[in-house]
Amino acid sequence: MELPGRRELREQILHQMDGRTSYVSDADVYREIDKAILRSGHSGYGTLSEKEELRRQMFSSIRGFDVLEKYLEDSSISEIMVIGASHIFVEQNGRVRRTRDHFFEEADVYRLIEQIVAPTNRMVNEASPIVDSRLPDGSRVHIVLPPISLEGPVITIRKFLKGGMTIARLLAFGEFPEALTGILSALVKGKYNILISGATNSGKSSLLNALAEYIGQEERVITIEDSAELQLFHVDNLVRLETRNANVEGANEITMQDLIKASLRMRPDRIIVGEVRGAEAMSMLQALSTGHSGSFSSIHANSCRDALRRLETMVLMGMDMPLGAIQGLIASSVDILIHLGRCLNGERKILEISEIKDYSRTEYETHTLFQYDKDHGLELREELFHVEKLKDYGQYEKYCEAVKLFREGRAEQKKARA
């Protein structure tokens, strides 16, 4: 008897279940798989271990993430990129490569997309072909469908480490020297408003997650995101808010701007805006300038200075007001700028940390606290100018001690190289 191929075997299982894969338990799915393998002549499928692998693959293709399952389980892979049914790329240890795997057909990609977006109450179709979603573990998913995508459905998955990103993990990855942790801790505990900038996949969300370690457990934190991905495990009093797309009639949309306004009525100690992208920038700045110190956000930009310019542009997108007034609001709302980037070897690094000192009528007055040098690493250039918050929250002595330790550490490294 000629055994059915894996594609035909899966179709038999789906037919037997009447397509009701979303309404049955995992045990029921495995039971139907076992029945189908037995009906087809299980002895022809090889050894016991090969049958177990076939069983696992069938379950992944019906209930799991199909051929992507093994890449989602691989901790060395940080990004998965699907283009149509035949092209799957992954970023592994900072390098992008094409895999040999592929979906049977495009219909399998659409099935996977439906499985991803359904639990998050999102909708994606030809009329609304772009959507952000997330996986159960918090990994971020971006989906684009035809006719916007000319190569078929496109899925981009940004994976997150189990247990969330921590300072210890960033140190292990070499993103910044350990001596910087005392300074970052003082800035967060001193309730400085921090804006993290960088290109796509430069580590903005990871650093934002890690910095939240320094937030006091007694503080009430509101997170606002397009697609919830921040994992603040140590914060007990945590409220997570997520935007909602408009329905098929184009109504009932909940925007970032709506959520920022709502958060102000929730008695927050800190507000964390996962990423500011548009007109919600004005609402975020107003929140920061009305007493909610110690808040974080991130933005796509090429440098600390560019982050300020992009923030200006975003405010102008949603409000007609003089540029000078916008710049003054930014200068009074944002205290610290941290810029991230990738080196040629794929490693993520903190490239620059700057402070906004003031704003004159024509320009921001900033100075660079830290600057990355490719030969010597992250170097201290200047000390913090505005230390009032450090003193108010009992962090001034800790900051001074951290700066002293950083200087001594750098001096020892230079002496050793000499």
C-alpha cells in the first residue's frame, strides 16, 4: 500500500476533525493524529523515533507553528522572517540566513496567521492587510498580506527571551560595561525621564525592559503599547494597556493617544510608552511634564540629536503649534537620551547617553555623558548637570560613587592595555 505523504496525512486529520482545531484539546488532536497514522499503515513510517517525530510534526502543523516551531524553540534565534510559502529566514547570533524549510503551500501560511492573530482579537485581511500581534510568550509579530506584499503573506517575528530581558542578560551580551549599571540604576531610581533611541532591531525594547528592573516594587506602573511585549515580572502594581484596531466598519479604534490620556486617570507613578511613532508624542510629553517623573519611551532615530528632531516632527503631525513651544516642552519633559546601535559584528551596544541641560530660543542645550569608541568601548565624557532629582530621591551619593567606580575601571583598563 502506498503511504500518503505528510501533506495528505495532515489533510486527512483535518478532514476527520471537520476543521475544528481551535475547539478541541491538545489530547484530542494527538488522538486523531495517532488514528490517522494507524489507518495509513504505521509500519511504513519507519522506526518508533521516526513515528514520534512525524507525530510531533503533524501536531505542529495543525495546532502549533508548523515549520517555525523549532526556530521559536531555539534560544539562539532572535528573529524569524517568512516571505510567502517558500522563503524562511532567521537571525541567529546576530546573523541573518535563509533556512531550507518551507511551508507546503501558501494556505498554510494563512492558517498560521489566523492562529496568531485570533487570540489577540486582531483582524487582518485584504481590506486591512497590515497588523501587529504577539505570541503567547510575548514575542512580537508583524504581518503584511497581499496586495500590499507582492511576494505573498509576510510574517516577521521578533522573539523575546523567556523570563524577559534583564540587566544581567544585557551584560552577558556585552551591550554595555558592568560599571555603567550603578549609573543607570541611579537615573531610574532618581526618576529621570528617559527616551531610548535606535534603529530597528537595535535593542530598544530589550533595554527598556531591563531598566524597569530598577523600578521600586511599591510603584504603580502603566505600560502603553501597540502590541504588548514588555515583560515587567518584578512589578506587582502593573497595568498593561494595548491599542485596538478599528472594526470592519472603521469604528471603535483605541489609539496610543487614547491610552495615554486614560492612563493619567489611573494614578500612575510611572508611564512606559513602548514606542512613540506619531501624534501620540504630544500626549506623552504632556504626561511627562505634569508630574509623572521616571517614565520611559523609545523612538526610531539615528542619534540622540535625531531623536529630538523626530519627536518634534511627531508632535507637529498631531498638533499645529509653534516649533519653539514644542522644543521647549520636549526640553522640559525629557531628561536623558540613550542611543543604541549595532556594530559590524552584529553586537548591540549603547553608543551614546546624553542629557538635555536646557533649551535656548534656537537650540537644545545638551551634553554627552557617555560616548562609544570602537577601540576603547563606552567612555565617560561628562557628569550629569541636573542632579536635583538625584538628591530628591536619595540617589546622589550612589551616582557619585558609580561615576567614581566607572572612572577607576576605565583607568585600570587603559593601564592594562598600555
